[in-house]
Amino acid sequence: MEIKNSIEEKLIRPMKGFPALFLILAVHFGSILLFIFAVSNIGSYYSRFSGGLLWLLLMLSILFYVGTIISLAGLKIVKPKEAIVLTLFGKYYGTIKEPGFYFVNPFSSKAGSGGGFVFQSTKTGGGQFRYNNKISLKTRSLNNEKQKINDFLGNPILIETIVIWHVENPTKAVFNVEDYSQYMSTQCDAAVRHIARMYPYENLEYDNMEEVEKTLIGSVQSIAEEMRKDLQTKVDNAGLVVEDVRISHLSYAEEIAAAMLQRQQAAAIVAAREKIVEGAVGMTEMALNQLSDQNVVNLDEEKKAQLVSNLMVVLVGNNDVQPIVNSSSMTHSGK
């Protein structure tokens, strides 16, 4: 999504603050001395200066004094990993990203988006709230709380994500959106819902997840990367960079969790039975082939069918096998 009339970032390198502070203090104290000199000589009989000149010096001293007070507002401190976006008479003036002590136009003001009151503690144990409208460039984390979303199959699921992000372009963050922190949170909700609805939570039809389509539970990392890319396209116009998206919680919603657990157990039992039957058939076939190849015993089709039946019962059954002696066969052989 592109924003019309987007303001391009303009980095400025203003005057260093310490020379400007020294000059302001020099003019400030000089204006005080000039004021004292003018007042002490006005109306004095012994003054060598005319009254008009003294009044002019008095006005200049007051003007310089007021000017130095106003100039103090132009001193700005930029801390590491911070930026200041300045406006002058309602227009964008420039952005300062380099840390340091600077002097800018005293009539310029800081433009802030997503600022707020920050509690600063003191050594005595107390503290005070100060409004901070500087733009932090530090890496932040957004804990996107659990959302109830319907997956691709329509099953309600609960998903929670953690987003790692930072401000890359403070100018866009200030002028393109009202509150870039809230904007990131809102767009994160939209991106998570959009991507989660594209995939099923899991596929219970196969025990090998590589044979089926991508699922939320089986492809967490790749789906989280898709969420990151989708979220990046949504917040790029606000000058924000999404470093990483991690899925911290993923489960079925409470109303279907018990039913889906039973379904998972049933699918696991069916898959296990398929493996057992497949192995039993292979072992039975191997036994018949070895008996025939080694001429251990000659079996007709009826005996083979009975042997296969007995072997399948033994191999597939859950209970331990109990040997049974056929007494009728023994009686017949004894006669």
C-alpha cells in the first residue's frame, strides 16, 4: 500500500552544540553588562554618551538578552539509536540521526509519532514522567496476543506471535502514519490472519508430513517467514523493518481441542495398524517362500491358507500368543 504525497527523508548535519552554546552564553552575559552600562549612564550628568545612543544600547541589550533565551531552544541532544524529526513553521525541516549535541533553528520543533510519557527514576528513589517525542531506532519486540483464527479447513485455532522490528526511516514513521507502534500492532494482526487462513493446522490423513501440503504445525518456520514478508509489505510505507516473526503459541481452540485430540489418536492408531499389517504380510510371504525353497514341508493350498491365517493372527494381534495342541490330530496319529 502506497501513501500519496509521501515525504522523502532529508538528513541534516547542523552546527555543533558546544560552540553555539559558548556564543550564546557570551552574548547573554554581554547583553547583561551592556544593559547595566546603559542604565547607569542614562540621565547621568557626567556621561560622555548622548541620551539617544544610551537608549539605543539599552534596547539592543534587551533584544540580545531575549534572543539568547530563545536561542537556547535550538540546542538539541541526540542519543545513540535515536533520531529527531524537525519541522519549521509547519513544514518538514530535516532529520538528525547521528548522536551528538547540536544547534538548530530555535523556531524548529520536534515532530513525534508514537511518543509517550516515559518514567525516569532518580537516585533518591523517586522519579518523574517526561514526554518523549524522539524516535527510537532500537530493536523492539511486539508480543501479538493470542488470536482465534479459522485455518484452511475451517477449524478454529489459537495462534500467538512475537515480532522483532525497528524504525528504519523516522521521517516516514512520523508523517505517514498517526502512531507507528499501533500501526505495527494492527498490521501484525492482519498479516497473521491472512497467512494462517491459507494453511490447515495439520493433516491427519498421512503420518509422513513431507507427502502432504504445508501445514501450520508442520512448517512453523517457513510459515513464520511468510508472515514476516507479508507484514513487511504492509509496514514498509511507515518506514518500519520487520526483522523476524516467531510463532510462540499454536493450538486448536478450546471448543474443539478434545475432539481433535481424539481424532489425532485415532489417526495414530490407524497409521500404526497399517505399518503392522504391512510388516506382517511381508513376514508371512517370506516364511512361505523359505519353506518352499528349502523343501522343509510341502503344503497344499488349504494348508498355506491356514498357515497364513495363523501367522497373521499372531503378528497382528495385540495379545500374547498362547500355544494350543490339536488333540484330534494326536489321537488320529496314535491310532
